[in-house]
Amino acid sequence: MVGTSSRPMVVSQRMASPMMATTSATLKTIQGPDLYWEDKGPLQNPPMEESDFKEYDKYDLFLAACAKNGVNLDAAGTTVLAPGNKAVAEYMAVNGPLSKAVCEYHIIKGLVNTDALGSAKLTTVQGGTITYRRMFRKDFVDNAFCAAKSSPPRTSYLGNIKTDNGMIHMINEVIYPGWTLSSGGVGAVGATRDA
């Protein structure tokens, strides 16, 4: 027969890429940093184990601030440094609500793994650049440590959490534009803190 081959016809199927969730959808459902002791303290009567009252932080306050300010956490190819509710509440108690600039400052343009924080340019959607330091066996982004694994009863902050549009690293504090390292090694508030 003309036009036939002795080889069987091979049918190829395309593998579907795995579907995860967007950054905002992941932050809505993920367990945040583990919280030990907190305000209950280790001196219970009767004594309790950490596992009896261990909780996980959430990201509701950060997500609400981003939504209120029109900040898109689901842009393709971004890395989000996510502060939990505890960190946001502490920041808001002193500085008021998170501004659009503060929310955008938590989004790095490009995908940056934690092992590349020291070598990548950490330019944010807000336009500023985050300062990276390695101290005390931890990675610091401005005044917050990032993706720090600890042994209980110390809190762990996960990193390199992949999403459909990018990556998430948990941080322990809210970071803000204008942060600088003072000569004493302590973050000083810059003039553009909530700009």
C-alpha cells in the first residue's frame, strides 16, 4: 500500500502541568508560622505541654490590607514575603493600617529562592530594594528574618512555597519602604516609612 508505514502510529499526549493555587489562594488556606506559648506562657497551673495549645498563624490581615489597597499578589513571576497576622497586628498597633506602599514592598519582582536571597536583586513592586543580611544563622530581609526553621518551642517560618504564579516566603515582621540599617545594627525608621 502506498503511504503506509510498517511502524505503528504513535499517539503522544501532552502532560498537564500541575495546578497548585495562586499566591493569594495559598495564603488564605496555608498554615502560617507555628505559635508556641504566646500569651499563655510556659507557667500554667496545672502545667500544659506546648502541643496542648499550639496554634498556627494565618494571613488574613495581610490579605485584607492588600485587597483594600488594590495590591495584586497574583501577578506572574513574583515572590511574596508574607507576614502573619501576629506580625501585622504588632505593626498596626504602632503604625496604623498597612498602606499600599507597605503591601507592595512585600512583593519582589521575579522568583527568588531563599538560597538566592543574598545574590538576587530584591527589587519590589513598590519600587524600593530590600536589604539582605545573613546573621545568627538566619536570612534577614530588612528587619525581618525569612524562612527560618526552628525546633519547638520556637516558631518556624517556611520558605520556597511554590504557587501557580510565583513563590512565598514567610517572614516574622512587616517590612516597609525606607528601612535602613543604623550604625548600631538596629533598623531605623526612614522618612518614607508609609509613603
